[in-house]
Amino acid sequence: MIIRISVLIGLALMLSACLPAANIEPLVTETAIPSNTPLPTEAIVWFPPTATFTPFPTPEVTPTVDQRVDLGNVIFSDDFSAEGTWQLGRTQNSSAALGVNELTIVTSGARTYMSSIRDQPVLTNFYLEITAQPNLCRGMDEYGLLLRVTSQSDFYRFALSCDGQIRFERIIDGTASVRQPWAFSGSVPPGAPSTSRLAAAVLGDEMRFFVNSSLPQPFE
């Protein structure tokens, strides 16, 4: 745009130099006569009208559906006082032993694993709860539940890590098939010592897990 305007101005100057002289008449201008009448001014609106506020509609709150199964009477409970009901033992880096109304599992060293299994009662559909209290753990140290154990290499495992994550997997012939990879959960307290209430609702081919009464995640 700047180049185009400068060319037009130069052309106009060249043409004006080639025009013949002409009689120049003075321009006639009109002189405004002052008047004492003031010009009308626009009225000032001190409080202009504003649009009427329309409140936002109040959303309807849908109550949270209780995902737990309909519970009946308690058919079994264990206070960890009777010996011979849990698989106990000791290795160089781990142990499982009964204490005073508690089952204590201890591991030490990297990649050390220890579990304790109760053979009875055998249940198909059930809802269970346990209280887990890790005392010494950190990072990706984990603890949790083993369900539907058919052998030492075939079972389901619901695990919590000591940095606040959860995981669910199926172990078949000793190989893990991950159904829910590690994911942080606000229901899992990180660090130790801590206390968590773990629950599992197993109905047919569906499993639901609860941590500290939070809503479950169906994994099957």
C-alpha cells in the first residue's frame, strides 16, 4: 500500500506541471455568525437501566448409588487367634506368623514376596473385609488381597502400594495378566504407618474392590 500511494502522488505532480495557466478566482467561504443560543446538550443518564439477572438453573443432584452387593448376615469372621488355619512360614528374607489377634507378614530385601493363605471356608460369591496396617513400607512396596487361589501360581491379586496406588491382576501359571495397571487413588493413604479397610465383592465373573469405603472399580 505504501508503494502504490507514492506512485500516484508522483504522477499527479508531473501532470500538474504540464497544465496551462488559468485564471485563479478567490474561493468564497461562508463565515459562521456567532449566536448567543447555546447548543443543545445530550441529557446525562446517571443510572442507566441494566438487564435483569437471570439465575442459573439449579442442577439436580443424583444420589450416589451404593455399589456394594446386598449384604446378609455375617457367616464367617477370623480374629487370628487360632493356629493351624493360615499358611505360616519363614524364609531367609520373609515370614508369615500369627501375633495377638493379627497376622503379620514381613519381607526384607528387593523383590521379596510373601503371602499367607487360608484354605477354609471355600466361597463362590462373597463379600469380605480386612484391615491392613503397613508399619514399614515405602515407594512401590505393596500389600493387599489374594482371591480365588487355586494354587501358588493361579489366583487374583488386588494390591496397594505404599505411595498411594492400586493394581489388579490375574496370575495364571505364574504369569501376571494386568487388568488394572498401577494408578494413584486418593483413598489409599501413602506411607506408613497407616491403616486401610480393604473390601472385595465377588459375584460371578465380576469383582469390585473398596478402599476405605470409597466407590469401587469393577475389574471384571
